Amino acid sequence: MAKQHMLKFVSVSRDMPEKRPPDLRARDFHEIYGEYAREKAAEQAGRCSQCGVPYCQTHCPLHNNIPDWLKLTAEGRLREAYELSQATNTFPEICGRICPQDRLCEGNCVIEQSGHGTVTIGSVEKYLTDTAFEEGWVAPIRPYHERPESVAVIGAGPGGLAAADMLRRQGIQVTVYDRYDRAGGLLTYGIPGFKLEKDVVMKRIAQLEDGGVEFVLNCDVGEDISFDAIRGKHEAVLIATGVYKSRGLQAPGVGAEGIVRAIDFLTASNKKSFGDDVEEFDSGELNAAGKRVVVVGGGDTAMDCVRTAVRQGARSVKCLYRRDRENMPGSQREVKNAEEEGVEFVWLTAPKGFTGDTVEGVMVQRMRLGAPDATGRQAPELIEGADYIEEADLVIMALGFEPEDLPKLWGVDGLEVTRWGTIKADFRTHETSLEGVYAAGDIVRGASLVVWAIRDGREAAEAILGYLSEPVQVAAE
């Protein structure tokens, strides 16, 4: 009788990889979770119920074939499992680390709904790809034949890199333009190392370079090269710039020294992790060491900021959020990790101003939850007379991101945008209002998840391949 590898959720408990103790992990930027051993990965994968309608797959933006690669992992067929996970996901080792699985695949796991604890899908996915790199199973990109067509990708973040990967595998000549000195976008400079160590990202970028993708870095479109020049050099263009314009706050004292943007704070920290000289960090402007830090916001970026500030040696770290814990947009897993590391969350609070020319405090107003707003969440309401001052030496604004005005920034006529400033693109083909120009990721959908950017990039690549393969229309004489 064949050994039963699956359906072990009744007898085997959910078991995450070991998490480093808070007092140790808060001293460095290494990832906080350990790695499964082969036997533990097989055991945890074997908890999958192999249900007929796999909600984990349905709720994954990439529709990864999760039940099948869990079964292969449980059977010890790791190379096949990796290859299956790679078939639908350009960067499984990244998604396994940073996807909010509690809101996507794991949160919709059938055995989670029945009270047995979800399958640890993300941890198994991470284990598979890390093993694949160690064993040399990650094959270099070698197209069967080269094609003469050339595609430009503007933006070296997850969406742009996913598209570049797919296009290059089909023999297309791909050039990626990016304003930063390293590729990766927010994977490199936005997400801290304790969630995604940078050598993981650099390995994928090296694979793309080795496969023939050309990177043009330190290149600001609109200044160093015009958008029209890029269109003139390539048969098609994909805009995958992401959204980097920080949302502001109109309040008294908001221009004081010591009030900084989340993206600047995180970028400076990540640059230091590469060993770069960062003047704003060394001067103390973007360094939390010894300071009373207040982070404003409740999303994943705010979680990254509070946990980075802890590691930089902040005297205290508090997070102000205008709703309660149940209504915050960030990952509950990240909130728990932050609390373990010493972060204090001050729920139902919002800033109404700041004191000092160099910030000394945040004028905080207390809130309560009222009737639901247009999104269905309870709207915060001001409690009169309950204001107070929260002392602070560094305030980090993590209120989300908006798109830059690309048509104006790049001097492009005819590139249509939505009323939110995102690029208007067909939701199936990702084609914009300009012939041969496509757009994908956050610049189309607004600030979102890495996994959605990967999906958009892959879809756009397929559409571009179709566009390049269309027969040329010759006008009748």
C-alpha cells in the first residue's frame, strides 16, 4: 500500500519555521524566520487537504498551483515542486518571504477555515526556491532563438523585472531603464532586509543580466533620456515605474526638521546595508538612533519603518493609526512582530500638527469609529477635547503613495491618465493610449502588493509578444 503523504492536518499541527528571539533579531537586519529542514517542509506540506476547489490557488493573484507543489514537496520531489512553482511565478523566493499570505492563500486555506490552522504555504514556497538555488536547479535564461525585436522596460521593480524575464525567455531584446543605481525597485530599496535579504534580490537580477537583459541604471527618464527617444529605439515600451510620490499631510508645523518621508527613511537604511555612503543617514537626519520616533500610518510601509527604527537603536518607537487594530490595512503578522520587538501602537489617533522648528512633538487627536465609509470600514471620528502632545525627535510619515505626473514629467503628449493620476491601460492587455506602449503594476492599479505587480508584468509581457508577432499592415497602392 502506497504511503499516505497528504491530509495530515488532523494529526500534524501547523508549525512555522523557527523565529529568532526578539531581543536578538532587533539588533540586526537579517531575516527573522529560519529555514525548514527537508523533513519539516515535507511534513508541513503534507498537511494540505488537497481539496477539490483550492481556495488558496483562487485567492493567489498569480493562481499558483499550490496544492500540486505541496504534494510534490510532501513526496520529496523537490525539483519538480520548484519547477511547478516557477511556472506561474517569476520570483517565488520573494513572494514566499513578503506576500501577506494571511490575507491571500493561507487566509483562505480550507483547513484554516475548519479550525486546524492553515498550511504554511509561504514558508514552503521560500524553502523550495532557496533549495533550488543551492542545488543549481535555477536554470539560466537561454532562449531557443534570438529575435530582432527590442522592448524597453521603464522601471526595474517587480513588475518590470517579471516582464523582462518573460520577454527575454522568448528571445526578445530587453533593455530596462531605472532611476536608481541598483535594479529591484522597492525590493531593493523599499523593503527592509529583515523581511527580504538583499542577496535574494541580487541573485535574480544577476540571472536576468546573465540571460541578456540590459540594465541602464542611474537613468532618469525625462532628464537623462527622453521618453520619445526610448520609443524611437524600441518596438514596444512597458511603463512599470511604480508609485513613489509620498502622500502628504496638511497640518501646522509639517515642514519642521525631523519630519521625513517613509521612502527616504527606508531607502537610506537599505543603502547603508549595501555599505554605501549615505550623507543623510550619517548626519542623523534619516537615522533613528537614540531618538523618540513616531511613525504615522497603518500600512505595511509603516510596519517596515517602525521595525527599522528599532534596529537603528531608537530610544522609543510609537505608531499612530487613526483606526483600531482590526481595521488597519497592514499585515497582522507584521504588527505582532513589531510588538514583540518593542513597538508601541497607539490606536485611534491622528496627528493634527507638530511642535518646534526642529520637531519636538506631535499634536495628537483621539478618534473613535463611527459609521462605515464608502469602503465599508468604519470611519474615524474626532473626539473633541481629547488632544495631547506626543514627544518626538523623529516623525516618519507613512501615509501611502501616489503616482507622479508622468505625462508632464516626461513631456509626453497623448498618454492618458485616470482621475487618480495612474496611467490608463486596458485591464487585459495593459495597452495604453499610445501605440506600442504598455503599463503594468502600481502605476496602473495604484499602490498595491508585489505579487500583483508580478502578475501585471507577466500579463503585459504576453500582450507585448502578441503585438510584436502581429503581421505588418501594408497600405494598398
